[in-house]
Amino acid sequence: MSETLICVVEDVGVRVWLERVLEDEWSLEFVSASDLSRVSRLASASGAKLALVAISEDDPEKAVKLFSALHQSNPGVTLVGVARHISQDALLQVMRAGARDCLITAVDSDRARERVQSLVNEAAAERQQNGEQKRRSITLVVGASSVVDTRFFAQNLASELNDLYPEQRVLAVDTMATENHAFYFDSLSRLSLNDLVNRTDSIDESFVNTALEECRPGLRLLSGQIMADQLSGDTAADLFIAISRLAELFDHLIIRVVEHQSADWLKILGADLSRLMIVANPMVEHVQYVETMLAGTAQLLGSNCQTNVVIDGFDKKATLALADMEKRMGTQASLKLPLDWLNRLDSINAGVPLSALLRRSSYQKGLAEFAKRQYSEQSSGAGALGFFKKRAAGKE
């Protein structure tokens, strides 16, 4: 095979390893990490679909910056890391910066060709199908307190998206579900988010279509019991991989997390979120929490992420005025939803979204209008980031 692979490698040992395991199949073009312009020229001139980038365990931050720069300058080139050893934190950072996979020289000699070939094939298919990559739509729903019913808000937001765009695919994820339920709906699948975290290499479209039943046409549900110890270290990297892969397979991902885990989820997904929904009740302590959270999320969220504050249970006759809440939070409320207790109870007890009730609901009407405003400019289709595989071996 005469196809060219670009190798941004200065480590002699890594270069020798790449030549040994790949050179019989591909033409390898080696280039210095300091010569990014040459990488661009090589990618353009050779039509290379894939670039291999060495990661030094002594300076992983340099690799992160390099991946980010290459991803920005060469978005059509698939990036793959190569390392002697790598920590899970460093692996997570380079994946966020644009890497699609990472080869560990100590353990991947036998499978390197197969994995590179698979990535080259995927890159060729993507180039053929898409002139350019499409943005993913990942919405994280968090509450200002454990008493805020983010489960109810998230399930109805997903339902409204499903009603508004029936031709698109929506996945709603309840990361801390109750037994046999996803949100307030009966669980239609024995598969959980926890299961997917442990089998990231099998998540593809056929697997999702088989394992996740449709709650309604175009809408699928996924529940889990993601505990605090799963939000750091190796499992956090696996969780990021699983969510990234699911985001490629669905037009919209709605992820509901519990309040005491929100900071950890933001650290894992913050840079990749397209929307953050902070749901609060019109209470002083909730307003204070939102103020604190908004101040602390600036460094975690990407520049394209939209942050929305939702006041759930709003009543303009209450003594805590909206103007006072917005002044304290430092931002306007994006959406005000009434308590609408009767319709809320009927929806929860029946296990159906508000839009499925026979009578009209002011909560549902307001949420539908909000969803239409928020997601009208979101392009359909799968997103840009690739499928990252966990490297259990070779870690620190």
C-alpha cells in the first residue's frame, strides 16, 4: 500500500517502532513537531488521511498543544497518539485536543496495523460522506440543588426535541436513574450507561440500534448509576470515550446529572458541551448556587457552549422577584417555567412526557418554544469527534 502516513515523531525509539510495525503497509513521512507548516503541506500534497503524533511522558502538555494546533490547522486529518507510556489524565487531554486513538509501543505491536487501517478506512468514509465535519449537540442538565427536579425537565426537553425534529435522532441519558426507570419512564433496555463504559470498543450504530430500544420513534433512553468513584481516573476516561462515541451516533444528546456530581461531569465533558442547562427553583439558596456555578464554569466550558439558567416553579406573584434573582446571578433567566403541579403529577404517574397528555400544559408550551429557539440553528447529523479507545496498559 503506497498511501502516506504523516509521523510527527522525534523520539528515536518511537520512530523505530513505527517503522517496524507499519512501514510494510504504508509510506511513512517523518516530520519534526516544531515544523507544523510542513505537516500542513504534507497533508495537502500527499492527501494523507492520518497523522501519528508522539507523546512524551515527560512533557504531555506539549503533546496536548500540538494535537490542538494540528486539529485546528488540519481538521480533515485523523490524529493518533503514540506513546511509550501514558497516564489516563494525559490520554483524556489529548483525546479532547483531537486524538482519535493512542498506540502504546509496549503493548500494541500486534494490533497496531489493524487499528491504523480501521482509522484510515473511517477517515476515507468520512471524507466521502461529508464535505466538512458537523458539530455535535451535547446538552448537560444540572440542578442548583438536589431538590430541583432535573429528571422531569430533561425528559421533557428530550421529548420536545423529538417532537420538533422527528427526522433526527435524540438520546436522553439519566446518569443516576432509579431502578427499572430512565427518568420517569419505564426502562425499555437492560443495557445501562455503566455497561457502555465497560465496552466502549463495541459502541457503533448497529449495536445502539439493537441494544437501545426506541421509547418513541427517534427517541432513545439510557439510564445508569454513575457513582462518584467513576468520575475520576481510568473510569472517567472511559466515560468520556463512551459519551463521545454516543454523540457521534445521535443528533442530540441530553445528559442529566445530579447536583453533587455536576462539578466532576463539567471537568470531564465541559470542553465538548454545546449547552449547559442550570435548573433552579425560585429560592435564595438556589440563586446563590447559580451565581457560584456560573463563576466557576468559565474555564471549563468551550467558547461555543451556551449556558442557560432555567427557573422551574416560577410565579411572578412571589416575593422573590425575577429582577432580584437575575441581578444576583449576574445573568438573565433563559426560561421561566410554572410549577403546573397537576400536569406534572399526571405526567410522572403515567410515565409519559407532558406533550402526550390530553390537556395542554403551560409548562410544556413554554419548554417547546424554548427548545425551538435553542436548537433551531443546530445542524443535524453526527458530530466531529471520533471513537477513542481506552488504553488500559501502559499507564503510569
